[in-house]
Amino acid sequence: MLKKKYVPQDIHAYFSRPTRSINQAHISGIRDKTTHVAVKPASDAELDAFLAAWPDIDPITGLHLKGDELLIKAREAMIAAVHTFNSAGLHFRAELFIVTSIIAWTYLMHAYYKREGIDYIYKKAGIVQKTKNGADKHWELGQCISHGVCPLDKNVVNNLNFLIEIRHEIEHQSTNRIDDALSAKLQACCINFNDAIKKLFGKEFALEKRLPIALQFVTFDGAQRAGLIGKDLPPNLATAMDDFHNGLTDEEQADPKFRYRVAFVPKVSGKASKADLAVEFVKPGSPEAKAAERVLLTETERPKFLPSQIVAKANAAGFPNFKIYDHTTLIHQLNARQAAKGYGVNVANTWY
């Protein structure tokens, strides 16, 4: 362009964009031969090809289809993951979401490391490792999030490590329905990705505008909910989930970055402008949030008591005449040891 007498300001317009801001001093350095002296000028054919392809950008985000390819692919992979999970009629949505979202996160981390000048190619003794077909071997997501300069929050990493663990279990075999058992983790993955792309690259690349709230036809009663929470999980997946959870503290497990849970409740508003809101986000710790917590559907490990402990609690609560005999009579009256009634559970041949 300089050889063809393009004005430096016009050259600047061709090369500068939001993800790559070019100072005009760089153009002056090339023109005055104080920088990049060893680089040969493009040929006329190369210049024509460049101009024919320009601006070559994604019209929604302004990202360059070649220069910002990793970031574009990261966004598109996560959008595809969410669309797939929300698609009606699919029976293996969680598996498809996990595989596609891991690809999205991998591209996002590669885009970040590339921008920061961090080499994310596997090397051994300084030699670049190759795939069996001869391509450079880049870090997989597990390596990306375990690197010392990974910019992600610990519980975001916990969430991704959990999904990677589940991916290892499902990638070579079919599974039973696991969508509902994993939904809180998948929701956290989506929100974490959106937060990460805004924090690392800019709010203009967020996905809120591309992904609407999903609508559904169902409401749940207790029996329906019990049938959805994974009672038929394959043993290998149940074991993998338990092992992973056992390695986290209660605080880490409760963090929304690890698993994100919401409550949908019929809402009646006094203001006409808000009467049609299906979902309302409230500030944590507010009276509205505390009210919502009372209706959250949560799967918790209930405390277990022996008959003597129950009698003691009844006595302490102001019923001193309630004895073991009364407790036993009540068990028979209610048929309480029938598991489906939810009064207790049998553990190691002992009823609690």
C-alpha cells in the first residue's frame, strides 16, 4: 500500500479493529524503514486478494474472520451447545452440550493465550509435538485450565474439570438420561463462559443477545421431580460424580460458578409493566432472594435419626409422654417403612 502511495490514515483504517488496535506510528516505521525491514512488500496479486476479502469480519461482533478465528469459533461453539440442549425432541442433550461446550472453552482459552503471547503448543525438549497427521499439538482444555497463568476463577475451573470428567465417562458409550442430573452444572458452564468472554475480551462479545430464555411446557410435582433427578444414572457416572464432589468443600459445591440453580415460581406482580415477567433476577441476600430460597428444588442429604433419638427430640419439643411404644405404633399406623412414603431410609440393614 505504501508503494502504491496509499495515505497512511487509509492504511490504518484497513488494519486497525477493536481486537487489534494499530498505532499509525507502526505504519510510519514501515514507511521510513525503521521497523520490519526484512519483510518483503506484498505482491500486486496478494494486495488485490487482501482488498477483495476486506473487511472479512463478522457483522454482529466486528471480529475478523481470520485474525479472530479462535474467538469466533469459541462463541459459535457455545451458541451451538446451548441451541442443541434447548432443541425439542433430542434425547441425549447433556452429552452433546458437554462435548461442544468443552470445544468452546478450549478455543476461548487458546484465543486468550495467543493474545497474551503464551505458547500453548506441546513441546518435549524444545521440539514441537505433532499429531499423527503432522499438525502442531495444542493444549487440550484440561492443560489450559491447569496452567499457572489461567485467568479463570477456581470454581469455574472446578465446573470445567467436572464436565471433563463426565466427558471421559460418556465419550465411548451411551448413557441413560442424565440431562436433569447435570443441568445445574451445565447452566453454570454457560454463565461462566459468558462472564469469561466479557472479562477477557470485552462486553461487546457477550452472548446474551444471541440466546433467548428457553420456554418449556412442563411443571413438576414431587413425584415427577423424583423421577428426573437421576435415580437411574449409570453406575460409572454416579461414581464419577460422587468422587468429584467428595474432592470439593461444601463452599465450593455451593458456589454458583460450580453449579447454578434457579427457581421458577408463578409470579403475580402489582405493576402491570412487570406482570408478564416469567423470570426476575434478584440480588443475593435480599428479602426476595430469601423468599426464593424457600422454594428451590434442591437435592440434599437429609439428617438421619434412630427411634430413640426421635423420641428424645419429641420429649424436648414438649411432648414428654411420647415413648418408644408410641413411636413404634406410629410406624405401623403410617406404614412408615415403605420407602416410597419418604419417612426414612434403610442403611446397612438399619432403618433411619
